[in-house]
Amino acid sequence: MGDDKVYVDVTARFTKDGRLIPVNMIWKDGHVYEIQKVTDVRRAASLKAGGVGLRYTCLIDGRTSHIFYEDNNLWFVESR
Amino acid sequence: MKERVILHSDINCCYASIELLHHPELRGKPVAVGGDPEARHGIVLTADYIAKKKGVKTGMALWQARQVCPDIVFVPPRMDLYLRFSRMAHEIYAEYTDRQEPYGIDESWLDVTDSVSIKGDGYRIAQEISNRMKSELGITVSIGVSFNKIFAKLGSDYKKPDAITTMYKDEFRTKAWPLPASDLLYVGRSTENKLRKIGINTIGELALCDERILNDQVGKMGSILWAFANGYDDSPVKVENTSAPIKSIGNSTTTPRDLETDDDVKVVMYVLAESVAARLRENGFRCRTVEISLRDKDLYSFIRQKKVKNATNITSEIAEAGYELYKQYYRLPENCNVRDAAISGKYLENFYMKPLRSIGIRGADLVNDNYWEQLDLFTSPEFREKRMKADVAVDSIRKRFGFFSVQRGMMLGDTILSAVNAQEHTIHPHGYFG
């Protein structure tokens, strides 16, 4: 596995219509990042990190980031 | 009849692409999937394009591959991951047509005739599928667009990787006919030689040849190949969804010591059957044929198979069928006596067979969960249902607490044999007429 793939702890909530929305994630240094908004959800591959899953396009600290939910039930992000 | 629009989609270097996606650090290096690099055995299942360019071919032994390409990286195969990707690819295809016929794990025919009015022509659908495979799965496909299955397949082989090739009615004479005859489905090495003898080297020459001459040369396949080459193939893309995308799931092992008694064989047979049946269940398949392979300590080996009464993924049914086959076709020394040998007119040492070194068991003729069948008066469906439920319960216990958390009693009789590694497995793709 390359260094570009970082598994993270994520707090998520289920909406009443069954969707899964991440609320915040904890980066490897322990810093908690609030997810301000999810702008897009689709299945996508991450060539950089190496993996496939549901890709959440999120607004974090005013910047757009991708969080992936793999089908082994783990969350990962592409490190910069 | 309206002209059909058939796509054939082929995932480029399927196993290698999926591994490369998951190992970004290997990109740009020659990579081959296959064997177990630690235990110096095994063959190349798929090589990526860099390795292929250096001469690595599917089916080479790992040491041969290393000879032609010294810096090659070997990755052990993860068949379950590839099956998962195959399923995800089918989900994408399913958004364009309900008529898709898998051909092996990485290829599919799609009949998109009825989607053309909504989505645009075949080429545009192919483009959309290709883009989605790239963005959603991170792998590339080659797609052939044509009016029949044979030319669609030819189109997907025409240009690789990541390409779309059309083979429409007004194009196949210029695009397909100059290709060597061996590119055609079902022209193998021996047919190719026969054709060359009568001066046929290309698909075009095959198409223009007299059908009767072909029949004389290559038998009844002559007419079929002639029709293929002329674009007369009208075989439908099968809608039936009871066939599994793969042909069989099997498992084999070379045991830590030679097997000398029936009990030894039984233990190993059950260990292997457990993993075969568990994988059948995991992928939603059932098998209708059980096949065993036996190899004695002098490396003489053979295969026997039988049909089972009902399609099954029950561990004990598969193991029992395997054991029955073994009893029917193999005699270990402990089961022989002088009298039997005398009756057969052979010396005792020629009569019995040698201790076994390796055993394999395989579930073949697979169907999926949609398959229905006639119930049998003499087997109890309730009993089978119970066994099925027991297996599912065992699966979930093992998933949560590990493989050895629950075991059959007989496994405790010989802990060395029952601990054999039952991980290696092989999956075979389908044939065209199957």
C-alpha cells in the first residue's frame, strides 16, 4: 500500500432515508476536521491512493476534499 | 429484423489492472499476477502491458517470466477481489441493458439495441461505459461495437488498451478481413494449421472460401467459422441469468505427508470441500458437478467427475460426492487383499495404487441463486435446508471468530492433515458454446 492512502476515523450519521453522511474525520495527527458540507456522492476510483469506493466530495475548512468509503467498511482519504 | 447493436467489453489485463489500482507504488513497473512468489512455484495469470512488451506471457512459469524480464514484480492473486470488480462492472453494464452475457470474469457481451434510441448510437454508449469504468472503477476497457457477437469480440481485441473499435456492416470487410484467421473465436492452433494448408491465412480468405471445402478440411466447424467470418453469426446475447460468470471453483493441496488410508483422504477431502463450498456460498453459486483430482507420490495424476443430484453448495454434499468418486476410482494398499489381486490377475504390488501426494476437489457446472430445479421425491428438501442453514451459521461464526473457531469432529483426528492450507484456488472461465 502506498503512503498516499490514509485510513481515518470518521464520525458519520444515517439520515432517516438511509443515506450515510460523514460528519467529521480525525486526521492521523489527531486533529478533528469538521465536514461542513457534502457536495457530491458517487462511486469512484482513487488512482492516487489506490482503491475504489463511494467518494464523498466534502467541504472541509473551506476547501474541497474527497473522502472514500471502501466496501470493506473503512474510510480513507488521499494524503496531499 | 432491425440491425442489432452488440458491444463486447473486455477489461484490459484484468487482474493486473486491479492490482495496480490497489498498489500505486507499482505503477510504471513490469507486474505480473500469479503464483506465490515466496514458494517458487506457479504461473503468470496476467501481466501488465510493460511486462507483456518484454515478452512475458500468460501461462509462463514464474521463473521463465523472470528470465525474460528480470525486474518483474510478482503479486499473488486475490480472486475474491477480482470477482467483486467483475460484479461492479456488471452493475455498470446493467444500466445500459438487461441483456448481458459474461464470457469469463473480465469480458461481457451487451445487446444494447433497445438503448440506442435513448442513449445514442453504439459508439456513444461504448464511450460512456468506457469513461465510467475509468472514473468509477479505475480500470480501462476495450470495447468492440458491431452487429453480432463475433465481430464485437473481434473489435474489442482489435486495439488495446482503452480503445473502442467499431465493426459495422460496411466496415468489417476492410477492418476484420485483413486480420489473421487465428484472431477469430474458435480458430486455435490446430485449426489454423489446417486452414493454412489450403492457403487460408486471413479472415477474409476464410470468408471467400467455398463452404464445402472448409467442411472437408476442418469438419463441421468449417461451416460455423465460415458464417462467423461472413458476419452471419446471429447467436443472441443470452438473457438467462442463471449461469455463473465463472465455470468452476476448486481447491487443491499437496499434503504435508503422503495419504495412506481412507481416513487420511477423507479429512483432506472435507477440508478442501469446506473452502470450496464456502466460496460457492459467498458468491451465490451452486454447483451441479463435483470433480476430484488425485496425484500419487510418483506424480501420476488423473481427474474424475460426477453430477450431483441437486445443485448444491452444501459442504457435506460436496465432500461426500468427492469421497464417493475417490472410493470408486482409487484403491489404497489398506483396502486391498491378495484375493482381489489374484482375481484381477495382477501381482499385489501392481494391483493397489500408490499413496497419494495431492488431492483437489472442484465444484463445476455452476449456476447462481436464480436457478430452479425439479425437486426429488427421494431426497428430503427439509433436511437439505437444515444443512444449508448449518453451513451458513458456520460461515458467520468463522467470519467473526476465525476459521478454526468451529470445526468438524473428524478434523481433530489428524490435526496435521486438517490444518492444510486450503487457500489456493482456481477459477476457470466459460467456453463460447457452453
